[in-house]
Amino acid sequence: MAMRPLAMLPEILLFGGGLVCLLGGSFTPRRRQWVLRAVAAAALLGSVVAAIAGAGAGGTAFEGAFAVDVATTTARVVASLATLLVLGLAADEASGDDRESETYALLLFATAGTLVLAGARDLLVLAVGFLLASIPLYALVGLGRTARAAEAALKTYLLGALFGIFMLLGVTLIYGAAGTTAYPELGSALAGAPTAVVAVGFVAVLSGLAFKAGSVPAHFWVPDAAQGSTALTAAFVTTVPKVGAVVAAYRLVVALPDTLAWGVLVGVLAVASMTLGNLAAFAQDDPRRLLGWSTVSQVGYLLVPVAVAGRSDLALPSMLLYLGGYAVTNLAAFAVTAALPGVRDLSGYSGLIRARPGLAVALVVASGASTPAAAVREDPGYLLSALSTPHGHRLSQAVSNELVIRDLALVATVRLTERRHPRGGYVLELDAGDVLAVRRAPILAGETAGELAGRLADLSGELVVEALQQVADGSAAYTPQDPAGVTLCKRIQKEAGRIDWTQGAQEIDRQVRALNPWPAAYTFLPGGKKLAVWRVQPLPVEKGASEHEPGTVLTARQRLTVACGPRGEDVLELVQIQAAGKQAMAATDFLRGARFEPQARLGAEPGGEA
């Protein structure tokens, strides 16, 4: 096999451009650093042109250690164009900074490492690509030079070093078992090797790629990096490294022998990433941290084709198409956050459609297309399953919004809507398609928001199947939504969980159930320590019973009861609570180690009043 160094011209251009930016920054005045930005852009464009021009040649380079095929070409184009877009969307942020030239150099080095990962056909080249893509990443995350950026950089570095060691350990084990590191020879060389050694080696190498992709179990750095770093870095680290890591994982799975079900392991990681990323995103207030968790979930979808690598002809093209769609939509979402650098809470996006309609539309399109339908199937189909209350309140915050606390004992509705109009075309407004099916579910006595959401999720799944069957056999009825029933559902803040003991027992009970599991109702013990309240029980009160100050502890021996209501006329039993730094426990267990003075009151913050 020939060396063919020019087959790696895109990688050479990126690395060379990085060297020019790094060295040129020492001699270029700060007011003319834009020249180095032009150099970086030229290197990225040159990489794209070289990748497309060399696509027809195919083959390998460096004696088969690097592949030049459709996957490599796609990764080259997607990663280079994505980095170019990152330069454009954060040009104002980087311009004039005293680390401007270093920023461009680090971006080019990391992109070059990503391309090496994507084309690696040898475990040693894979390890080199991992290091080249990772080391610049640590510096990029720390460029924000804030306490949060420093924390994110340290976490990224420590996790990168840990999973890098795992990867090198895996390479060593596989080499020891096979006697080679070349992918084409691994299949036959490992066929008779000890299964346990091969399995441990594969898992170790895959864990390193999971770090680069931001997948479970190596995902912990992603939300912190997205939140703590600059907009430029956040957009880059959540997009470009995934391209090389996912393609590298695909090649690795294809290269290994079928002695074990490698696809099952990858599938487990995919499901775990999807589930954890989506659930964790619900609890976020910072838009960039939310997007960071969203990228964790997106890796799960990207790993689905990897799980069936070698078993389906559609696995590779669907993965490459998804990578391209993901890069565009993820960068579009981060571009909106870059345009609003001072808005670091989701509540700040309220009214964006009126103040900045262009940004609002871009964010909606990016969010709606973050799992691009075209990358999954030709016909997008049905996208939304909505929850609502009888009064029209949307339950986008599960069932726990302040607006629906008083509705918690009424009725919830699961609705399936279709974004595609039955008469042709698509509904452009968010969640404005026709209603296909409705099923009502009574809210059970004592049911919390988490329990109700789980039950509605099961019900919604059944409803989706039912509606799709009706569409398939032509019996579906399309009912337009009533615009008059649309109600603004405000985002819940953690402060909504504080219990006001002047409220009646029934109102507090609904509040506790509505905010379980997040953000959780809470009060303060005498002395000011926070106490989370998970379950309560209103108690019957005899007519003419004595009144107390709201929040007064009535009994604290066999049970913990508290006076509430405007005049303290109601009685509420705390059933399950959680002291700060402790686990949730029954109130009876809590009372074994807690003592309350006579007439003690709950609800007073440190230095404040109840």
C-alpha cells in the first residue's frame, strides 16, 4: 500500500492553518487579528474543497491506516463547514480578544483531530486523533476565564484524561489479543481470541469515543462546557467533535468480529443517552445548559445507526445525513444564544417573537428540527403529543405549572396533533395542527405531578398507535384546534415551591403534589434550615377548634402536624420530608432525631420571618 500523503490534504490544510494562526498571533497587532481569522476561514474552505475534489479517488492513505471514503468525505465537509459557521456566529465575541489568534488555532487543531478520528482505520491512528481532538478542547473551554469556565475546563480535562486512559487501555488489550491494530485484520485475528479480553478492550475504546461524542457514560462535561464557556466554544464542542466520534464508533463496530453482540451495547448507550439527556433538559433554567443536555440526547439518536452497523444498508447513509442535519440545527440554536449573550435564563426569552422575530423563528425551527425528520424517514408524519387541562392550560411543565395547581384534582387531556396538513403542506405554527384523537384521564386522589406525567405518557403512547392506525385505514377525523383555548403557560421557578402557611390545607396539598418531583415544595425549619416537603395529608378539623399562628408545629412526636390557613384554623400532616443534605424520609423517622420547642413555627428563612 502507498503512503499517499495528499489523500489527507484536508487534514494537512487544517493543521497547517492552525500553525499559521498560532505563530502569526505573536507577530500580528491586535487590531489586525482579523487577518488570522481570514487564514482560519481559508483553511476551512480549502479543506472542504479538497475533500470534495478527492472524494472520487477513494482508497486509503498511509498504508491503509486512514480511509478516504464516503464517511470520511462527509465528516470532512460537515466538520469544516460547521467550524466555519462557528467562526461566523461568534466573530464579534472573539474579535479584539487577547486570545483571538489562539482561539482560531485551537479550533483548527481540534477540527483536524476530528477528521483524523473519522477516517482512522487503525487503533493507533484512532488514539492519535483522540488526543489531537481533545487537548485543544480543554483550552477552548477555559477561554471564558470565569469561575464557571474554569470549573467546566477542569471537569472536561479530568474526564478526558480518564476516558483517554481507558481508550489506550482498550487499544493495548485488543492489540495484545489480535497482534495487530489495523481494522481490516481485526475481524479474523480476534475470532479466536478470549471473548472477555476483546469485550473489555472494545468497551474501553468505546468509552473514549463516548467522551468525544458526549454520550453516556462520559457525558458529564457537556452541560458544564455549554454553560460555562463562550458562545463560540459552546457551539463548537457540542457539534464538531461528535462528527468524528460517531463515524469512528461506526468503523470500530464494523471491524470487530461477531463473537459478541456489540450492537446491543451501543444500543443500550443510545437509549441511556436519549433518556437522560431529554429528562435532564427539563430541569434547566440556563438556555445553553439546556442545549448541552439536548446534545447528549441527540448523540443517542446518532448511535442508533451505529448499533445496526453492518446489518443494514441504510445505517451509514442515515447516520451521515443525521450528522449534517444535527450540525446545522444545533449551530442555529447556539447562534440565537450568541445573539442574546445577556439572557442566561429561559424566562428572558419570553416575548422574543415580538422583540426579535427573526431569532424566535430561528430558535423554533432549530428546536423543531433538532431531530431532522428527513434524516429518519422520507415522510415526516406526526410529531406532537400534547397535554392539557380542561381549561386549556398547556402542561408543557408536566402538570406542575402554577396555573394548573388548582386544576390538579380535575381532568387532564392527552391530545395527538399532526403537523402535516391532511390537505397538503405543513402547519408552520408551533403545536397548531389538527387534533386527531382525544382521551381523558381523571387525576387520582393524592397523585403527584410525576406520577400523573408517567401515567399520561403511557396513555399517550396508546393514543399515538390508535391514531396512526386510523390514519392508515382512512378513518381519522381531523378537528381544527380552537385558538380561543390557547393559554400562556409560564415557566415554573424554584421559588414557586416555597410553602405559604397562610394558605389552606387543601391548597398546600395541591401545591406539594403539583411540584413533585420538581422543583419540590419546601419550607424552613426553626433556625432557618431548608426542608423539602414531598407528601402531605390534610387532616379533618373539628368545628370550633382552637386557632394558631400559621406554620405552628402542633404535634412532633408520633406525627408531624402543622397549623395552616389565614388564621391557622387548618391542620396539615407532613408525611414525607427531606432535610438539607439528607435523604427523603418519612416524617416519623425524621422526628426520631429532631426536637421542636413549644409553639415552634415553620417557614422562617435565616434572619427572616415566617
